[in-house]
Amino acid sequence: MLAKRLIPCLDVRDGQVVKGVRFRDHVVMGEILDLALRYRAEGADELVFYDITASPQERSVDRQWVEKVARSIDIPFCVAGGIRSVEQARAVLHAGADKISVNTPALQRPELIDELAREFGSQCVVIGIDSLAAEDGWRVHQFTGDPERSRESGRDTLQWVGEVQQRGAGEIVLNCMNSDGVRQGYDTEQLGAVRERCQVPLVASGGAGAAAHFLSVFRDCDVDAALAASVFHSGSVPIPRLKAELAAAGIPIRPHEPQQTSAIQTH
Amino acid sequence: MPNLVLVDSGGSNLGSVQAALERLGVDAPVTGDAERIRAASHVLLPGVGAAAVAMARLREQGLVEVIRELRQPVLGVCVGMQILFEHSEESDTPCLGVIPGSVRRLQASPGVRVPHMGWNQLQQRIEHPLAQGLHDAHAYFVHSFAAAVTESTLLSADHGQSFAALVVRGNYHGAQFHPERSANAGARLLENFLGLGG
């Protein structure tokens, strides 16, 4: 049976992992590789690296750290931020990323999704959606990486969820902006509504504050994965314990196992 | 020390597979050279993307017959496994045909999403040195196409249906999951493969 995934999200700026308070005042958390290895050892099922400076500065992701991560960890990882073309996606995938995630550039030019899926296969193409409650349903927001430019895109979230799948998205990350950073739990109402429209894997993002929130999003919304940043970074929800609790509650989980280091014997 | 080569099948996971072998202390050069492939003790055929693209890449390099005639242990990974079969439904692609059977699209149904993406548990069907220590382990999968369970299937996994996760036919082996991204289980598979005799 397919296990539910736990995905720490690491914000990367100038080659380091940072933590921002409301997108500002970034504090350096550590070196990319150190944190990647730490999460791998703790039993993370996948990692997402979000290059928070690439997109607003209109530059592409720095290949060097992607290559280092690809060579050092043995779990999958996705790179987000600053991917606006097939060529930029190719550079990141060839540097060793398993998937790429696209958000605002897909809103500006939806054909990009078709191009990426055709070139690399849907399984590499993740679409990130930043969504906020409106009077009637939810609306997609764009340029959310930059508080000065962040604004509504005019698209209805459920409609956009349908369109990105038709265009070839292989996975959707739904970041619920109402609950993001508040640590009061995932937006299960919105995630449930999106789940009904989403036939590809769905990743919940925004709001995790306690182990119970993960249990509820898996049980009530049937999401495939849950993404979180601060609760994992701060250690307030340690991944090994979270995995044990979810498994005890009947959620299919890849059990945490100690890392093995071994080398082939020379004969 | 095994003399392993990675066949240049154009997949974007080449570097990651190479790194996974390096972590085990094994140097794994990438090559499209027929002589070097024939001379290797172990041949690994990685693959990400589409079966048709991987086959075209082998054809361009004149490697289709070379791979079909190898006698040493060969391991195909993901799309590299799928092209070991006779045919893939993906773009109706004729494949290498060294393992009987064909590769079909996974069927989505309520609660069963395609692509099949994530960690899934392996179940042993047949005991074999390649599958040693992998029963019940979780491995990382990312794919929309899969081969059915047949008498070549050593390990299977379930995603709406049972499908082949690890297969063997003679000296040809295939893993649908990604050993380079499957943590301990992935390292174990590569070690098992390198332990196979020539």
C-alpha cells in the first residue's frame, strides 16, 4: 500500500536555508546540505527546496546546491522557485532534482505546464497553488514570494486545479494561505473540496502546528502528503515520533528506520 | 571490485544513480560505448521519462542489439526496466524484448491516483538473491506505467492493482522503483545486484 508522505519544506536564499517571519526578516537556519541530511536521517519521505529569491529576482535556480543535494541524499526531492521555461526545468532536473514545482509562471502562461509534461513526463511536474478564501469559494494568488507584489490572480482555485491536471500536472501542492503560518491546523475544508477535483497526488501545505493536524489532514482529506516547515525546523513535531503516532492511528506510513551506512566489500 | 557501467539512456537520473553507487564505494562510469558495455561485469540501465525516448536514445547509439546480447547481470531501473519488456503501451513503443510481457498504463480509480508517486511496500513473490532483505521494505516509486505480475516477478507492490516491482529473466533484472531515492532499501537492492555473479 502506498504510504502517506511527510515533506519538510526548506526555503533557500543565497545557498542557505532561511526562515522568514511573514516573508521578511529572514534568519539563516543552516547550510542546505546539513539540513537535507538531518531530515533524511529523521525519516522525511521527500524534501522540497523553495528558492525564495530566484522567482522575484527573475533568475533561475543555482545548479550547484541542487547537484550537491542530489549526490548526498537518497530520498527524492523537489525544487521550486524560478522555473519559467523548459530549459530552466531541464537544468534543475539534470542537476539531479526528481521533480520541479511551478507556481506563478504557470498562472502567467498555462501552456508551460503542457510543455513541461510533454518534455519530462507528468511525474516530474508539480504545480504549486497559493489559495485564499473569497466570498464564494477560493481564489488563486500569485507572486506570493514577494509581499510587495503578492495579489489575486483572478482565477478560481477549483477551476485552476482542474485545468492544471488537464494540462499534465503530475502532482498539486495546495498552500492554503488562510491557515499558513498560524499553526492552527491544515485547512481541511478547502483541501477536501480540492481533493474531490484532484485525481493526481495532492500535497497539503499551510497550517501544521501539532501532530494531530497531520492525522486529521490524512484521515479527513485523504491527501497523499503533508508539507510543513516551521514545526519540523523547530523540532516541535519530531518526524520519527510523528510517524509512530500516525502509524498507531492506522495511517499508512513508511516506518522510520535508522540510516545504514555500508560499502561493497572489495574482492 | 565490480566493473559496473551505466548505460547512457539519456534519463535525468543518471547522475543520481551514479551517486548512489558512489555512496556504496563503487565507481560507475556512464558510457554509450558498445565495447565498454560488453566488457563490464555489471550493466545498469537507468531511465526517467518515456519509454519511446529511452528506446530512441539506445537506437541512436546503436545499443539495442548490444544490450540484447549481454550475458552479464543487467539491471534496468524505472523506464530502464520497462524497456526490457517486449512492448510499452506508452506511445505504443516496441521495446528490447528480453523479458516477456508488456507494460501498460496504471488505472486510476477513487483513492488510487496516477502517477503512482511515493513510498510503497514491497511483497516477495519469489525468493532470489536480488530480492534478499527487501520483503516488506518501502521503496520510492514515480511512474504511470507498469508491468503486470508474471512468473518473472520477484517483488510486487499494490496500487489499485498488483504490479511488478522487481523482475528477473536470465541475466536481465528490472526495478520499477528508484534505488537511488529509496533510502536503505535502495542501497540494499544495489548491493544485491553487485553481488550477483557474472
